Amino acid sequence: MTPSPGTTAELLAKGELTVRGRIREASNAALYCTVVQGEREAACIYKPVAGERPLWDFPDGTLAGREVAAYEVSEATGWGLVPPTVLRDGPYGEGMCQLWIEPDPEPGPDDGLLALVDGEEPGEGWKAIGFAEVGEGRTALLVHADDERLRRLAVLDAVINNADRKGGHLLPAAGGRLYGIDHGVTFNTENKLRTLLWGWAGEPLTAEATGVLATLREGLADGGPLAATLSELITGAELDATRARVDALLASGRHPEPGGEWPAIPWPPV
Ligand SMILES: Nc1ncnc2c1ncn2[C@@H]1O[C@H](COP(=O)(O)OP(=O)(O)O)[C@@H](O)[C@H]1O
Ligand SMILES: [Mg+2]
């Protein structure tokens, strides 16, 4: 999709891209860059398609295309959970370019999103993910915050079929914003939902989420704007599977529960 003039997406797509450094811990080539367009400047991460390692279970499309598709779905929800992300050409060829999110400069004392607790109950303000081995034969309960931003992200992940929602992919930012990143392994036609955000599994969707899913259904219908955008980024079968996931969520009215054939929790969780 052509980004609208004046938007961050346009700056990312059209600005002059300069590589500043390589992100070491990344599993695929990921470069920290700046983009400059006239007076405007931003930091971003650029992941060239040429630097992608092939994945046996994601034989079609590209990680970059799926990252942009995840952003487009997030935009269609109106929740703004994924930083602006575009496909563009760069010094190492076509790739994805995503706005760099600076960590929240003033995190509050109650801003923790994940924790390990003793005992079997998550405690007030937390939701249980599952039991985790914490060494020496001891287990502890892994929990995530009962936070409406995470709950929205859980719905987005169910729609995009995110196979890798771990703690390091949650970025709290200034102003109480929370972003999810690293959406290369998404949109598979098979259920691969692998996430920490299982705290609402089986619970009714909020009325807000149901409304958003209905909007997504319209956008994803044949000839709908989201369908048109996604058809450039993922395969036709993946688009059909996305529609089917939205329909299934609306039909059940509940957050999905772990499937079984796939490890449901990313490990390590951070
Ligand atoms: N948009 C972003 N804003 C801030 N930090 C980011 C962003 N994207 C990635 N990072 C940082 O770079 C690391 C590697 O990026 P990630 O998307 O996880 O790459 P990979 O696909 O190789 O796992 C992340 O763990 C995070 O610390
Ligand atoms: Mg990663």
C-alpha cells in the first residue's frame, strides 16, 4: 500500500536509509538504521529479505512480507500495536523497515508484564500462562499481567497466527504504549499460535474485540481493502486462512485455547 504523505510509514518508505549498525542478537540479518526525508528523521530496523534464513515450515513468502502484513492487520484493528512497518529497497535489497521504538524512559513500579511466582495461583492483577522449570527440579508459575493492551495483542496474535510471541517481543514505550515486534513467523495456514499470552484462553472476547473482529471480517472480504493489501504480502491460501481464523473467533466468541500439536509457549519465554 502506498503510505499517505506526512505519515511515519511514508518517512520509512521514502526516506534516505543509512545503516548505522547490526543488531547482534537477531536470528536473521537485522540492521539499525536512520531514515531522513527533508526535515524529518527517524530510527528504524531494516531486515533485508536476502538476510533471511529459510524456514522449512514457512516455505512461501518472506519474513519481511509477513512483518508488514502483521502491521497492516494491526492498523486495521485501530489498536496500533505494531510499529509502522513498510517494504522498501535498501542497501542490501528489498526488506522490511520498521520504526525503532525507544524503551519507556520512565517505567512505573507496576509495569512488569511477565513474572514467575511460587504456588499455583497467579495473584491479583496477573493471569497464569503455565508452569515452568526454574532449575533444581523446582517449578514456578509463569504469569503475565492482566493488562488490556496484552489482551488486545492476544487477539491480534490469534488473527495473524503468531508463532513467536515471547517477552522480548513486547516493547513498552513512552505514554503507556505497548508494541509487539518480530512478526516474521505469522500467517501460516496451519495453527501455529505459540505465545505467552494464554492468560485469557477460553474466556469470552471483550465486546471491543468482537467489534474489531467484525471490522476485520469486512476488510478481509473479497474486494475488501485489507484483503487487497494483504494479497501483495502473503499467499492466497494464507489470506483465506486469516479469514477463517477471524470467522472462527467470531463464531466461538472466545479467546483461543492451545492447540496441542505445536509447543504453545515459546522457549525461552524471553
Ligand atoms: N521496532 C523495534 N524497536 C526497538 N527495538 C527493536 C525493534 N525491532 C527489533 N528490535 C530489537 O532488536 C532485536 C532483534 O529483533 P527481532 O525482530 O527480534 O529480530 P529476529 O527476527 O532476528 O528475531 C529485538 O529483540 C529487539 O531488542
Ligand atoms: Mg526475535
